[in-house]
Amino acid sequence: MISKNVESIPEKNPPVTGDISDDQEATEILLLSSLSRLDKTALGIAVGTFFGTALFVATNLLVLKGGDVVGPNLILLEQFFGGYEITFTGSLIGFFYGLITGFAAGWTIAFLRNSIIALYIAILKFKSSVSTVNDFIDNP
């Protein structure tokens, strides 16, 4: 009677069949997708479009708001972006500057990330080769 109850309990971990190649392939795919290179141009365009649009919208919101003193903080961008002002024309100029600045920032971020990942992979390969040589020396 007791043996029947024990047999009906499902196992938490099914028995290993010895075929772990599927697990290894899944791990390799996950690793490759997480360490894949970022497209510098695509990230630059995406970040640039976001920055440009954000500056355009912020400027136009201040233009619509109006008042005696319009955007005392945003007007400081005139120091960096020549021709920018809190007007509709200034918002178009700001969009252009935001696009260029954002592109440069996105491109730089992707370049640095790709470089760091390449350096990390090179270090891992070097450590692996040293480990292999050490294993060979220890166990000829």
C-alpha cells in the first residue's frame, strides 16, 4: 500500500538523459545575445531623435505657456547652442542641436560598450588558454 503512494508522487527533477547539448546550445545563444555588439549608428539615431524631440517639445511648451520671463533655465542653452532661443524657430534649431548632441552621445555609449565587451572577451579567452596550459603542465 505504501509503495503505491510513493510511486504516484511525481519527481521534482526528472532523470537526466545524458543529452545536454540542447542546454549548452541554449546557454550559448543566451550568452551570444547578451554580449552581441550594439549598432553605433542605430543607437546614435535613437538617442539623438529622443534628445531633439525632448528639446523641441520643452521649448514649445514654454512658448505656449508664455509670460514675462519664459524659461529662465532652458534659456541657458543659448550658451552652448548658437542661435537657440525660446521661440518656435528656436525650437527647430534646438531639435537640430539635440539630434546632433544625442547622436554623439549614443554613438559614444555604443562604442564604449562594444570596446569593453571585446576587452572582456579577450581577457576570458586569455584566462582560458592559460588555464588549459596549466592543466596540461599539471597532468601530462
